[in-house]
Amino acid sequence: MLQRIVSAGFIAPCLPTKTDKLPSGSQWLHEIKHDGFRIIARKDGDRVRLYSRPGNDMTRRFPLIAEALTGLRSRSCIIDGEAVACDINGLASFERIRYRQHYGDVFLYAFDLIELNGDDMRRDPLEVRKATLRSMLAKASLGLRFNEHLEGDGPTAFAHACKMGLEGIVSKRKDSAYRSGRSPDWVKMKNPASAAVTREAEEDWGTADEANDGWRKFQSMVRHAAIATRSQSPSRRPSISSASIRTSGIVAKSDLSEYKPDLR
């Protein structure tokens, strides 16, 4: 049998697509969406790396996960999961990670297996990857925990997650392959009352406020420039059409109709 090899380095994670209607049926499984930090955990012999969703090295930040990964019996593996720190009620709390106060307590809820002992698992069905991952983690230390799932009715699983105060659920097709980027085979729905949704709404408002402040400053700058220009003689006036003005958070082009906050 020809072995499928995974390239070295970071592999971008598979991302769920938002939905307003959760699936049900025998072809789907449903996982709790924990309020944590997405991690791609890679082991290659004695070398261990923990990558964030964009590919930044987070190995030193989460020593408990790195230690557990090192202790696995497999020669090499790549695990996808969520780094989580729990509060006194046992619920995932992103705030405990966000302010870097509890890194020593952070563990990984592992939910997918990308590679094992040099064999690329991404083409295998999800249910096969998860079964292999469960077996791998049976004797793992506290830094690695298997993320359980439910089968059957998606809306019922979501209702239970909301009742428990969790972030939401991710529903996945059992026969789906693993692919980097957004996948229609993984769909998510968030609990509107969860801390994660509240936090995201507050951060969105903050971004909008910053952009509006920058836009107002730019408008003021243009008005002052126009006043100064009118006060000069025609021969000394600068050409606005050739101007390119850059301010913090704003890119201004020569055509005034295209001026808008840079919201990247």
C-alpha cells in the first residue's frame, strides 16, 4: 500500500461554515464548540510544535499540551483541537487564556487527526480519523483529551449545549475528508447567550468605533487642507488629484469618492 506523506511544517485548519439550520440524521455527528484557542499540534520524533490558526508558534505558551504530545507513543502525528482552560464550574473560559494567567492549566480538546506515523489521514472519513484518535489518546496525560461527540438530531444537541451555557456546536459529516479552509461538511451554530458571542459583539463594536474615529479624523484633515488651499494663490495650490495620504487605520486615494476606512 502506497503511503500518503504529509508535508513538513504548518497545515492550515479545516474551518466550519456558519449555518442557521443544523443537520440531523445518521450521516452527521455533533461536537461541542468550546470557547478556547484553535491549535494544530504536531509531533515529529522528539520535536513538538503547537500552531495557532494563522500558523504562529504557540508551543511555549501551552506547556501541558506540549508535554502530553511528547509523551504519546506514536512516532509522529498531527492533531487538530481547541486549547481550553476551564473555570471553577468546569466550563471553558477564553478569558483565562486571553490574559495569559493560566497557561499551565490549558489542555487540548482534540477532535481530529491529520497525520499518524507519516501517513496522511486527511482523505480518510471523519469517523475513521476520530476512532483512531480516540484510541491514540486513551492513555494520554492530562494535556490531551478526546472531544466526544453526539449523533442524531442537531437541534437537540444544540439545545443541550445552550442549556449548559456552552458556546455552541459544530456538526460534521461522518464521511467527510479533512481539508484546509472553509468546509461545507462542517457547519457551526453558536449559542447567542454565550460569553463568546457577547465578546465578539463587543469587539466588533470596538473595531467599528476605531474605524469611525479614524474616518472622522481624516475628514477633519481634508477640511483643514481645503481651507488652507483656498487661502493660497492659484499658482501655489497643490494638486489634490496626485495626493496620497496615509493615516493610522486609513488609506486615502486620489479620488475622494473612494475614501473610506481601511477595515482589514
